[in-house]
Amino acid sequence: MKKKYQIVTYGCQMNVHESEKIAGILEEMGYERTEGEDADVIVFNTCCIRENAENHAFGNIGALKKRKKERPELLICVGGCMMQEKGMPEELKRKFPFVDIVFGTHNLWELRRLIEIKSSGRKKMLVSIHDKEGEIVEGERPCRTSYPNAWVNINYGCNNFCTYCIVPYVRGRERSRKPEAILEEVRSLVAEGYKEITLLGQNVNSYGKDLENGITVPKLLDQVASIEGKFRVRFMTSHPKDFSEELVKVIAKHEKICNLVHLPVQSGSNAVLKAMNRRYTREEYLEKVAMLKRYLPDAELTSDLIVGFPGETEADFEDTLSLVKEVGFASAFTFVYSKRKGTKAAEMENQIPEDVQKRRIMELVALVNSLTRVKSERYLGKTVEILCEDYDEKKGMFLGRDVYGRMGYFKSEKNPIGSFVTLKITEASGISLYGEEV
Ligand code: SF4
């Protein structure tokens, strides 16, 4: 009987894709996936962007203590961003001495070797963390779980050091993959039948700055979208300071590139943007939005927004609300500022009390939801092409997204996952659309 593995993933798409790479390593070792309690190896791929993600991971690791006692041969591995935080492996050792393997974001490729060492009878916890990012490892064979979408890394790390963000400390400096490797990966994914390619990076707009061949993200996108076949191209995440006219021209040139841009503004207040070290002003952000709309009047924008950043006044918060209204985001991820040890913002004075943060987030969420609802209602009676990506058991319906990222649900006798389906929208509810196949 084959041995089984389970991966528990926290955090962003980058982590979701890295879990696919971990799955690839384990399947090459002969393990097969399980979601049950029969796993022989459990890997936690952690996230440290917010405190509650860390608490959640700690809670779930701690819950395995009893199982590990009953089955000492069960291997528990903990990797991901949290393990790159200073002092975290030691804390893990103290709290959960029954964990077998600890690894970081820079040495995921080492997991096979670490499991082999541990399985050969080593008793003590095996900790392998690389402080510095190394060369990019090519030739990974991820075991993909998000068909018809495929995630493709284009760059890793970040040089921006926004004052609230821990990513540059745990993911290292920016490194770009060579364009040939990316194009080869996309070509083979399209040949395998993937219908949506999402190019991933902490800041995709910095792509190529560390290479010496003059490649940039607009040039790369142009080449990716020129590959033959019917598929869509998305990319994330874009830093507004690097969002260029050249990039917008490439989006406008290719039908394959979705007209949905995730452009995280974080705040609408110049004072807060400065304190966050975002390196653009409200006016500059709005000018980028206007530039996008000049080329693509129907393009949609989504954003990340933080409330309760240290020193945020009522007037600053009002600036965020007014910017959200002015841009009219299709949707947004809204967050209460989370203090991260080791970042500059964690040392700032004027941390905002929790009750004020709560009130502000509720107001912001209500505004974002109302904008989303209005946008959804505009779809009523229209036909849209969606890429069917999944089946919702609860609703008993298939679902997929259009080029603007709007989710559409529908019923179908056959299984259309991976097909482009045209829907006539009959109902709009919040962020979701419902329709009939035409
Ligand atoms: S751009 Fe800023 S928020 Fe984004 S990963 Fe880099 S430091 Fe973090």
C-alpha cells in the first residue's frame, strides 16, 4: 500500500503554488494525497503576513500532539514563511517538540532529503533553514491542484520594504526566473490543456530588473500571450509605483490577457502611504487608474486595503473611503493592520486601538460590498463568457470567472470544468452571478 501525505496551506497564491511543488516532491517519492487521518506525512506550509494566520497554524500543529503519540512514525513537517522569521524555529521547538522537520522558503527543494534523513531513524527534530535566498531552482514538477488554472512563478522576493510587511524579511530579495524557462513552462501547460495561466510574483512589475537581457514584465506578457491556443493570462501582484503605460498597452493588445488588474492601494491618505513607504501618492495612484481606463475603459480593478495603520486619523480613513468610491473597485481584500515583529511599523507610535480599527473595517467592508453589488447588478440580462473551474457541492452548481474576475454559477448536465461557457445572467447576488448556459 502506498504511503500517504497531507499538506495544510496558509496564506497567498504563492504558498498555494509552493504546496503544489511540495506535493510534486512527495508524489515523486511514492506518496499519494489524502485529506483523511491516515496520512503518514503531514506538511504545514505556513504564512506570517498576519498574526491570526500564525495562531491558526500553531493551533493546528498543536492539535497533532495526541496523534503523534499514538503513531510515532507519523512525520510532521513545518515549512513556509513563518519558519523564516527570526527565532521562530526555536519557538516551534519549545512549543511542539514532537515536530520532525522544519524547513524554510529558500530550501523547499531539500524536503526529499530531509524526509529521507528523518525516516532513516534520526530521533531529534531536523531543522534546516537557509538565511539567504539562493539561486532559483528550475525543473520542479509541481503536482497542480487548480486546473484549469496553472500558477507560474515569474519572480520571487521583494525589495520594497513597505513598513508593515514582513515579506522581504522572509522571502528575500527580488530574483527573476529566466524568460526562456517561463515560456517553456507556459507552452507545456497550454499543451497539457490548462486554460488560464496566472503569472505570480510578490511584485510582478519588478520582473527582469535583476536580469541582464532587457526583459521586462510587459515584454514577457507579450511573449506569453503570443503563445498559440485559447487560454487566458492573469498576473499578480502589481505594485502601483511600477505599473507602467507599456504594461497597459500590452494588456490592451492581447485578448488573452484579462482586463482585471489587481493594484493594491492600501490607503487613500498621502500621510499613511508615506508612513507605509509605498512610494506613490494618492494622486499618482489615481493617475495610473486613469491611464488604464484611457486604454481599456471597461477594465476592472481590485485592491488590497488596510485600515488602522499606526497614526491613521479619521481624516486619513475618510481619504481611503473617498478613494475607494472614486476608483469603484470591482472588489477588494480588506484588512485590519496586523503588527508584525521585525517591521518598522511595529515600532511606530500611535498604534490604533482595536475598537477604532473594528469600526473602520466594518465601514470599509460595507462600502466595498455595496460597490460590488452595484457592479454585479449591471450584469443582469447580459451574456458573459466564463471559464468553468469547479463544482460547488453546496449550491449544486458549476462555477467559473469571466475576464473581469466575476464569479458566475450555473447548472449543467455534463461536466464543463475546463471549458469556456457562455452564460446569460439571470440573477446577481453580492459578488456572485447566476445564469443559464446559452
Ligand atoms: S510590495 Fe510591499 S506589501 Fe508587497 S510584498 Fe513587497 S514589501 Fe510586502
